[in-house]
Amino acid sequence: MDWQARFGRPPRYAGVSTFAHVPAATSPDGLDVAVFGVPCDSATTYRSGARHAPAAIRAVSGLLREYHPWWRVAPFEALRVGDLGDVPVVPAYVDETLRAVRDWTAGVVEAGAFPMAMGGDHSVTLPLVRAVAARHGTLSLVQFDSHPDTWDTEHGQRHGHGTWVRRAVEEGLIDPAASVQVGIRGSVDAAGDLDEARALGLRLIPMDEAAEIGVAAVVARVRETVRSPVYVTLDIDAADPSCAPGTGTPEVGGFSAREMLALVRGLRGLPIVGFDVVEVCPAFDPGQITALLAANLMYEMLCLLASRG
Ligand code: MN
Ligand code: MN
């Protein structure tokens, strides 16, 4: 018997927690989009706690409704979306966790599903990109972030949340000339830090420049930089701490929530093959506003995918 058909659906704040009430999936087979959590923060270097982000994002995603008037799509009708649960990461063991994320994501892309991940700290994007590049070839990276994440090591270690971009370039997973980092700002360790990021060949759009030229011009620059296929990673610290305080390494002077929505909408039509939202840290998230922004940005991406039919 279909219990829900018999008794009806509970209110949006209730029910078993999956992302936006999509069905819980035990396999990516048959899904167009597999949403999953990567509950790890062992590679954070400042405030930890992003391991709790997937649960927090699911909890606030219950209000996301069926139809998006701006996109004019009903994403859950247009796409088979399932919540695959959380990757079995290994707390405190970064290398083992990266392997687990890579294997999981490989299974998702081999099944033909679009991987949509909720971090976790930003170290998880490296294994996500490893798996997606193994399927689609060298990727264009679109990174929204206040940090370039291009250090060689952190505390002597090669796999932190601030080193993954350099690893991805070294491994040939991303084409730096077709990749762009948006929203870079804040203090750095030394005068040459951003030059080192640029020396990798990625296009940087620092926050000061983005504020000066405006979101529409930022979007235009992103679109003229990337080539197919595109991987989009969204470090929630790209947003200003006034609308995203719940994050591990906050930097003041970022994008508003509305600008973040516009940035994702600006990617419309691009051949995006993978997406993650990372660095949400619920312990520092009064009113759950950071998790709410993350959930809505995921919803925007789902609508983008739905809009391409
Ligand atoms: Mn960051
Ligand atoms: Mn980052």
C-alpha cells in the first residue's frame, strides 16, 4: 500500500529529512541528479564543523517548493532527483576520506547521474573533480570563493581545504586557462599569494573588481572563460558573512545572497557536469541563514539543469 497516497503528505517542516523532500535513493541508477552529503571537516584549518552541513542543509531545504517562477521550471518534475545520503567518510583521516568521496562520485557519474554534493570542507572538491574528470575529461572550473585555495601545502600537508585547486591543476583535472575564480578577497599570508594563484594560469576575479563591474559583467567574463565541460564549486564564504556567517574561514565584503542567486543564474546554458556547495558550518550559523542560502543555491542549480531539458 502507498501509505502517503492513503494519508497524504505532512507539512513541509515535517517528515523524514531528505534534500527538498526528494525521495531517498539507495543507488544512483535511474537518477538524473544524485544529491549527496560529504560530512567531513578534517581538512579545515580554522573553524571546524562543516561535517554537520549536509544535515543542516537538508533540515532547512523543506521549504523549497515545486515551481521556480524565474526559471519557469518545476525541477522535480523535469528531473529524477534523489537524495543518496552521505558518503561514508573517515573522520580525522583525510586521505581515506578523499578516496571514499572519489569512489562514491565515480559510481554516481558511471550511473549517468549528475553529482550534486553538499560538503564538507573544500578539500572534498578534489576527489569530486577526480571522478568527474575521469568521466568527462579535462574540466573548466568555475569557483565561487573568497580564497583561491591554491597553496602548495597547509601545515606541511598537501591535502587541505586550501590546496585542492593546485592539486587539480597538477593532475590535469582542470584546464586553468578555461577556469575562473570569483570573489577572491581578504588578507593572505604573503604579498605573492595571489600572484602564485595567477601563475597557475587561472583567471581571478577579485571581489573588489567584481563589486566595481557588477554581477552581469562578472557573469560575462565567466562565460567567455570556460569551455565545456564545466564543474562548478561554490564555497559559501564567497557570500558576505552578513548572509553566510556559518562558515569556517569568513571574509568580510562579499556577495549578497541576491548576487549569489544571480551568479548561479548567470551560468544558464553552460554544459555543467558537476556541482558542490561547501564550507557551510552550522555551529556558527545563527538562524540557519547560511544553510538556507546553500539550499537555495542548490535549488537554483537544479532549476538550471532542469531548464536545459
Ligand atoms: Mn573559502
Ligand atoms: Mn574554498
